Amino acid sequence: MDEASELLNRLLASMIKGETMSLFHKNPGLMDTADGLARRLGRIGASVEADLEDLVDLGILRKKRIGRFEIFSLDRRKDMEIQEILSNHFRSIR
């Protein structure tokens, strides 16, 4: 499986990932905890944690400890790289 296909599979694996990415794209400067992001998405904190960690693993989100909180934010550079990879992939299959 090529890089773009793997990215697509991981990004489309859950509704929460799509909702999270939409939230960060609408609010690129957003910084929040897993519980805070869950509330913004109308979900329970524990239900978003695995998807947030996968987005961190992909590099799209950053996770930083501030005091006793883990804060998530968008890595704009990596997000643009992934958008470019996916854009090139879709262009190549046309």
C-alpha cells in the first residue's frame, strides 16, 4: 500500500478523525485538551483519545504537556504536507 492510501485509510477510519480535522481547519490556532476537544465535538472525552493519538502519530496534531494537562494543536506544516500528498494522489488516479 502506498503512502497516500495508508494516510487515507487512517484518516477515514473514524468519524471522529474527520470531525477533529474539520474543527482544527476551521480554528487552526486552537489548543485544547482531549476533554475540551471532545466537548467541542459533542462527544465524551474517552471516545476521542485513541483518534487524537493516531492524529499525533500521523504528525497532523501535536501534543504538549502544559502543567498537568496534555494540550493538542494542529501542526500546520505537517497538515499541509499531508494535504499535498493526498492532492497528488487524487490527481494521479484521474
